[in-house]
Amino acid sequence: MKHFRFCLLLFLPLALACSRKAYDVSDGFNTDLTLFENEISVPVGSVGPFTLGLIMDKLSQIEGIGSLLADYLKTGKDDALYLEDTGNIFSINVYELEKQLPDADTATSWNAGNRSAYIGGIFSLLGFLGLKVANQHLEITASNPLRASVQGSCSPTYISQDYSAPIDGMDNFSLPKRNTVELASQTLPDHLSSPVMSLELANLTLSLPANPVSTIYDNTGNLLFSFDYKYTASLAIGEEFTLPLEDISLGDVNLAIGQFGLKQCQLSLELENTLPLQVKINDIVVYQPKASENEEAVVDENIVIASDFTIAGGSLEHPSTTQLNVGIEALEGTIPDLREVHLNLSLAAQPDLGVVALSTKQGLYVKNASAKLSGGITIPIKNAE
Amino acid sequence: MKKTIILLTALLLAVSARSQSFQQAFFLDGYRLGYRYNPALQNQDGFLSVGQWENQNRNNFGAASFLYPRGDELVTGLHSSVSAQEFLGNLKDDNYFNNSISFNLVSYGWRKEKAYHTLEAGFRASYSASFPKEIFTILKLGTGESHYDLGGLSLGEKAFVELAYGYSRKLSDYISVGARAKLLVGLEALSYRLTRLDLTLSESIYEARLEADLDLTSSLYKITPTKDGYLGLNLSSKDRWRLPSGGGLAVDLGVVATPVEGLTLSASIVDLGGIFWYYGNAGKSQGTTTFTGMDNLSMEEIQEGKIGNQFQDELDALLASLKLKSVNNRTLLEAIPFNVNLAAKYQLPFYRALALGATGNYVSMKGMNYWEARGVLAWNPWNWLGVTANAGSGEHGAVWGAALNVAFKKFRLTAAYCDGFGGTIPYTSTPLKANNKMLTIGLTYDL
């Protein structure tokens, strides 16, 4: 009996050292991981620059807007963004002209009266947006279909919303035979920053030879007396520029981040702005994912994006740098998938810069960006078996 | 065939170990290999032993450092239901495990007057790994500290043959001294050490400064460097078996005293020495990888999902800094782990078969030092039977053990087992807690 007790005492530790059922891994275990529970900071680096040229390239690929931009908005060799419009002020067929002459058999002077043209219809909208123009330039050309030179005269004027002024060099002009010549080339004064809206050739008079039709080479070539214009102007931001953009949908947002169980994310960055625009982000809201297309979108009040900030405007020579801290936080639970994000913002000219011409090189450049995630990142892993 | 040998060697190493003396040898009267614990211990007569096996596993963390029962399921320490305090509190600054094996090929002992001689040939091997807690601090908590030192990550493996001669002499009726000289013949050694990995993880920069060393000496296989001088995974067996890849010496020293009748004191130091490793592949990697974020990430890259390309470039740079540049003619003198053993045994005057005692043990092993103390109860009622039981405390918590020595005619079987109290994962032998486990089994023949 004594020996039995001794053996019992000897093997008691063996019993204590046995396996623990709670740690049985034969049926697998939960491998979900939540990493970086306090916080993790990640350098994001630099993103961009996102220039006007890049944006124009993207816009030009969109049907409708693309052709509109191609028609009017050009890029110069110096990367300046400029408006260009060409058109006809007045033209008349030689046959039609001869019919209007009281006596075609004798050389005579024909008065076409006052002729005018409206320059690029959308340019007039620029003023409503507060956009300005700079470096305005006008060219007027004329074509003479006759085998005889033609003398002419007129009183040309350019007219904008704010001003009108004569165009030099066309009081008396000569149209060489069968040729197109430049009658006027005029750069407008710098202080004129609203776009020219129309051109007028007042009291346009041509001194015609007898029987003009007989002086045309044949009836298959150019039969028109034509007065055409070419208008170019740098697109610029004026001091009055303001553009509120409300409830703008970031349609491409499709961030499936819900699975990571994020609670708070803080994005810190320096935004370098060479656009002469002050951007004020008023509000960014996240909408709850919709179960179906027909369902009405509902703002997710649980997700708060700290977004009341203003980005200062600058220029290529003097870029502005704004330190931004953008935070997104789930008041309760975690941040879900981001499917629909809307923002309200307003654009305005940066004060004290005056009228600044726009360049395709101007834009926004994210520098020294970093992200700080707080509250952990959940990595869903299929449970081990 | 050589590949088979390599595989078998690897398998052998995967289950192996020994770096701590079999302490209960001091309390089993019939145990013939007690001189391995203290070279001053003598047997009455000669003996022959073939094939004693000792296997030891020691780890300063267990599976319970990573697995946590939560309700009816198990989760990992990185699960949100496990607090950082609980998870990181279960890890040491440097976490290691070490397995070692000692396989005694043959031992022979004989007495000549007051002296006792032993000859022994055996095979010893070990493998170990260690990793710093900082890795899991980053994963669990994030980058709040901004600077981390992950140096200390290492993997190692050693295998060598031991040829030993022992001599013990009774100086008087009260005291004996002994020593063993060992010739160590290196078979192979592998060591990968991340000597430096400084991480800076801030919001403006991720930077890794890395230095690592690889030493591989082997009689069986080699790594042929690439044309540009880097070591790859192009492991190939050698044309012929070549011995040795290392050589060294070690000594054991011991003293046994009996100051009063029934009381025996023992002190010894075992495995004091080292191996000079040579004939190997060696490599060194060092470099600094810096990530300050993406460089002018474009709209196209974002839209086309190419953000990862820049990350891939950075990852490639990091991996490039890990590449090991071949180092010619590297030789290393490495100490083998040594033991300091103290023990006292007192045979009860009214029943000499029963003894009480205590042991103390300290193992010096680079980065994995260990100590423990045990109280021992020994019962040696007959020449053919001896039993001991012990319990105590060590660096990794409470420990216990038991040993048996039983004889049949001239054959003696010895078995001993030591373990901790942490338990294991069911159906496996994986310890849940920091642990020190040892199994010894052997057969001797009395001459």
C-alpha cells in the first residue's frame, strides 16, 4: 500500500501536465487578425500633379464635351490655354453681287452696309462664370475672287460686354486679284479682360470693275468675296471668379474597405496649387450603400469626414502650399464600403492675384502625404482547419 | 542516396536535442553513465553502453502565447478580442526554442584501483530559432513608437561527433575529482543571424537598415555562389563525403565530496569548450531600404490599379538587401553550451535506501541561458532498482521529473523524463507554456 501511494505521488505531475482541451486545434481556429490596434502611420508620398492639361485630355475623351473643347479651347506652344474662334463676317457670291449692281457695265462702288459677326457663342458665358480673357488678338482677312484688284473701305469695330473700339488699318484697303489677304491684325490692350463678343464692319464699301462676273477666271473656282475673322485669347481667371459646386457626386468611388474594420483614418498632406483658384471644401458626405437602384440614397450619418478647409490658390511662378488634414471616422462600429460620396465645394479666384492666364501646366500636386489609421485593421482570413 | 542521407539527417535534427545534463544521474545508484553529469562520479565496476538517447526541448514561450480560447473557439493573439497587454505580456523580449539530442553510440568504463576510466563516442545535434517580441508589437499595436530594433532574429543548427575520455580518482574516502576531455568533430552547422534590423516606421518614412550573416558548414552539401557572387538556394550535394567540417575541444570537470556519512555533495562544469568551424559557405547581406511613399503617382496608375507596382519596386529593393553576398574563407569559433551543476544528496540514516536531495543547474547558451533548482526524492532499495522523483522551479516556471533504473541480470535499463506543468495542445506534444522537457533512455551492460 505504501508503494502504491508513492507511485500515485510520482505520477500526479503527469496528470497535471496533460493536454488542455481548450487548445484543441484539430477542428481549426479563428484566424481573423486585427492589426495595428493603436495606430499605424504610412507614408503615401506624392500623387499627381493633376494638371489642367491632364483634365482636358480626360474631358476630350468624353463625347460632346470633347468636341466642344476641341472647337474652342486650344493649347499653345507655351502651354497656355487659349480660346480660338474663326468665322465669317460677310461673304457674297460674285453672281449675286452683280445682280445687286444698278449698272454692271460700268465700274462702280458697291456698299454692303454694316456687317457683323458674333464670336464664339460660349465665350459670352465666360463672363457669367467670372472667367476672363487675356492677350486677346484679332485678325481679319478678305478674299477677292476677281482677276482684278479691288479697293475697299470700312469702319471696323470690336465690341465686348464692357467696351467697343475701332480696329486699325481697314479704313482703306486693297484686295489683290484672286487672293486672300490679311486686312487687320490687332492685339487688344491688356486691360481688356472680357472677351470680344462681336465684330462689326460698318459701311463696308468695295470699288468693283465693270461686269465683275466676266473677270472671274471660271465658274468652278472661288466665287466669293469673303471677310473672315480669327479671334484668340488666353483663358484667365478673373478676380470675380466664383463657382459653387454643390452635391457633386464622385461617381467612380468604389472602395471596398468595409472588410478591414477601420475606425478612423487621418490623411495628412501638403497640397501644392498652381491654379489661381481658392478651393473651399464645405462638406463631404457618404451615402449608405443602396440595396437596389430604385432605393433612395440616404446619408450615412455615422461616417464623419472632417472636411471644412480651404485650399489657397497660386500660380506657376508662386505656387501655394496648403497643409491639409482630412479625417474620416465611424462614430460607431467601423467604416463601411464607400460606394457613393458627395461633396459640396466652391471655387473662387485667389484674392490679389488679378487676372491670371491659365496654363495646361497648372494644377494640384499632392506632396508629402501620409495616412494614419487608428483602431486597427481587420484582415479577414479563411479560418484554418 | 546522398539526398536520402540529407533528408534523414534533417528529420533527425527535426526531433532532436540536448544541452542540459541528466541531473537525476546523481541520485540513481545503478546508473552507470553518471560521469556525464559529474566526471568525478565513479562506478564500482566496468560497464558497456550502446545507444543511450537524450532528447531535450526548451522554449521560453509556448503555444498559449499565440492561441487564446474565447468562448467555444480558439483565436490568435492578433484577434481583436485579445488585448495587447495580454498578448504581448505572454511574449519575452527575445523568444526562442531549442531542441537538442545526444545519442551515445558507445560508452565503456573500467576501474583501475582508485581510478575510473571512461571512453565514449557519441553524436550530438541541436537546432534553435529565436525572434524578437518587437515583430508582434508592431503587428498588434502599430507604429506608435516609430523606431524598432528587430535584430536578434536567428536560426541555427549544429551537429557534431563527440569522442571523450574520462578519468576520475578518489583522493580520499571523502573526496573524488574527475575530468573528461572531449574531441569534437563538426559535421555540419547552419546559422542565420539577423544581426541588425533597425526599422523606422514614421508617417514620413519607412526605413529598414539590415545586416545579416549566414554560415553554413557541411560535409554533405554546399552552395555554389552565383556568377555575381551571391548565395542562392542552389543547394547541391558534394561529390564525396568529406570530414570534418569543424573541430574542437571541450572538458568536463567535477568534484564529489562526502563530508559526513550519508551526505554527498557534487559540483561539476560540463562542456566547457568550443568548435572551430571551417570548410563552409558563408554570406553577408546588408543594406538600407527606404520608402518615403509613392513617387508622383499618376492618375493613370490609380485608375489602372497600378498603385501596387511602386510597392512592388520597394519590396524588390528590400529583398535585394537580404541577398547574401558570398564571403570567402570565413571561420568561426563557437562555444558549445556549458552546464554548471550542483547537487546534494542525503541518505536517511534510518533507511539508507531513501535519500533526499537538491540540484541546481545553470546552462550557458548564447541568448538562451537557463537555470533551475529541484528538490529530489530518491529510492534505491535494491541493486536492481532505483527510482527518483523531483520537482522544482526554473527560469520557465515549475518543473517536475521522474527516473527509473532497473536491472535484469547484468543489463540495466534507465529511463528519465522531465517536464513542466503547462500542458500541451491535444493530440500533439506542442507545449502551451514556456517549458523545459527532457527524455533520457538507455541500456548498459555491467562487465
